[in-house]
Amino acid sequence: MSSFRKIQVQQLSANFRQATAIVDSVLRDPKPKEVVIKNYWVGINASDINFTAGKYLVGVNPPFDAGFESVGKVVQVGSEVQNISVGDNVATTGFGAFAEYLYVPELRAAKVPELSSRMVPLLVSGLTASLALEQVGNMKSNQTVLVTAAAGGTGCFAVQLAKLAGNHVIGTCSSESKAALLRSLGCDRVINYKNEDLAQVLASEYPKGIDIVYESVGGSFYDTCVNNLAVKGKLIVIGMISSYQDQSAWNSQGGGNPMIAMKLLAKSASVSGFFLNHFLEHAPRHLLHLGQLVSSGKLVSVVDEKHFQGLEQVPDAIDYMYTGGNEGKVVVQLASQEELAKL
């Protein structure tokens, strides 16, 4: 085989289907410090459409490659590669992951204990939860932690990591099946916001407020979370998924309440943003720890059960995630069933 396929952004748009096309790319030998990975699975993220809209590579015009994370097997290494070998199972995160083969610097390829779909969520979703709670939230034990969109890819990790740290964990979700999932992950209080009013529950059941909020929804959720922070509480904004499809997240000033700043001041509370790329120096340590927790059974890497196959179904997978129906990480399988059967 002399070529492979990848998804390329050809016009800037938050509509992934309109923005992208599958194109052929020439297979070449790796550069001295590169490894070549045959991708078996790729991960879907809410921010995939922010990327196609040009929000993460400001000033760069199409064409450029799409996708953030993949898991696969090393098929070739450059002459100066030292710690990765042909046949190693690896995970990688970075721009351009929606491809059948991937060329990455050795430092961006992390060995994983197994070649399976459950390794995919450890990358963007797992690392975001682990790094945000440690580096921005400064999470301790015996705290009250609220996770919004808790049954999503990164929310499932945030719930479990907060619980493993010895905290009381509250999770929001939109269905009873998601509520059951969260309870199975150890969530102490599940709030199905379709049936219960989040603000009322927090005010009545947690009058002292929330110590750490792991927030990824935005809009009215953001305001409610700020209103219910404890003294010295911390709100970590890892996303605003409710405002991605219409791109209003990039045109607003956060929550709509003009008194937000005074409410924070009155409690000595804080709101901090988290973007994974700013904390990548800590990623190898956290990825190794997450992999060990999964392999030991202490952490569940939740992969949504809906099956997507091939690059052609990446847009379908993104659309599915935005329906809000997924439980855990949405992944797309690139390897054939025959290849998986040989593992």
C-alpha cells in the first residue's frame, strides 16, 4: 500500500460534514525522530467542531488535518527513535488524529498496556479530568465536588477520580440510564436535570456550597454553579458544549449574570479555565497513572456502546455525541474486524 486516507478540513465551519473531506495521503518513511502508527480507534470530542471552525489554529487557513486522539500499533520507527519499537501499542494526542496512519514525534506516542478501545478515553477525556482537578482545582480529600455532564467522556473520569480521592461527588445527567451509570461509578448524588431542578437541589441539599465544580456545559448551568460555590470554592471551566454548535461560546463573556464577579468576590471563590494543551508537560505522568488504574480495575474507562466504523462515520459519531445520548466516550473503530480478531 502506497497511500492512506485521512480527514482534512477544507473550509472553516462548525458543521463538521461541510468543513471536511476524506483525502488520500502518500505513505512515506518516517523522519529520524518520528514513529508511524496504524490507527485502530480514534476518539470523538465536543471540540472537534471548534477545531474545524478554526478556533484552535487561529490564523491558519485550510487545508489542515482533523482529529485529536487515537490508539494504534507502531508499524515503523525513525532512525533516531529510542524508546518506541515496531509492534508497540501506543496512544497519541494532537492535531490530525482522524487518519488511517499517523506520523508523530516519538515524544507524542505513549505506550499503553493494551490495544483496545478503552485506552482511547484516557487521552483527551481522562487527561483533561485528571490534570484539571489536580493542576487547577487543587483537589484534596473530604471536599464536595460537582461534575456537570457527568455521564460524558470526561465527566465519567472526573466523577471517579474525585471519588478515589475521598470526596463527596455530585453528578448531573439527562436520563435515568445515565443516572444508573453514574451510580455504578460511585457518584454519591445524581441529579437528572430533566426531572429535578439543579439550583433547588444544590441550595437545599448543599447549603454550605460546592468546593470544586468541574463544568463543561455553560449557559444557565454555569450561572447555577457560580451561585452555589462554597467559600473559597473553585469552578473549573473545561468547556461550554451547549454553545459550540452555534459558536456562541466564542462571542459571549461567559455566564449571562452581570453580578457574577461580585458573587465570586463575596466568597473569595474563583473561576478558572482549563485547556489541555497548556498542561501537556504533566501528561505522561498522568496517562501512566490512569492506565495503571484502569488495568488494576480501580478506574472504569467508559466507552459508549454505539458502534461506528471507518473514517466515513466520524461525522455520524460527532452528530451522535451532540444529541446528548452517549454514555461515556464516543469512539470510531478504524481497524477491520479481522485485524481485531488477531489481537
